[in-house]
Amino acid sequence: MHLPGRKKGSIKISAVQENGQISITVRDDGNRVTCSVDINRTNSLGIQLIRTLVQHHVEGFLTITSGKGTEVRMEFPALTEGYNNV
């Protein structure tokens, strides 16, 4: 991970499935994203791709928060038998 002005950094990834929902969280301790990031109007191709997958293909939610680092959380329903949309 490249962090301008730093030699070390960390990324933590977690995935949890409970109550029929899957939650995937990616956190880093690098420079935080500006709080004004609008995931629906961003020029970032990466965020556009993740948003499209989460919101349109698996009918979930995407949130990006910033504090000490940045956190991206994706939440969506767990697939059930007979699900043919993916």
C-alpha cells in the first residue's frame, strides 16, 4: 500500500454473514477521503464499479466514511437458492 509521506500502513478486510445479510468492510489507516465524496457523482472508476455491482447487481448499499483513515462498507442480501440475477 502506498501512503504518501509514510513508510507503513495497514488495510483490514472483514466479511460477515448474519440474518440473511452480507457485510464486507475494507478499512485503511491512510489519508482519509474528503467527507464530501458523493458515491453517485464521483469520477473514480473504482467507486463507480463497486457502486454499480453493489446497488444494481446485488441490490445492496455502499457507504464510505472517513475519520482516522477510510472505511468502505458494502451490505447486501445473501443469495438464496434459485436466485438467477447475478
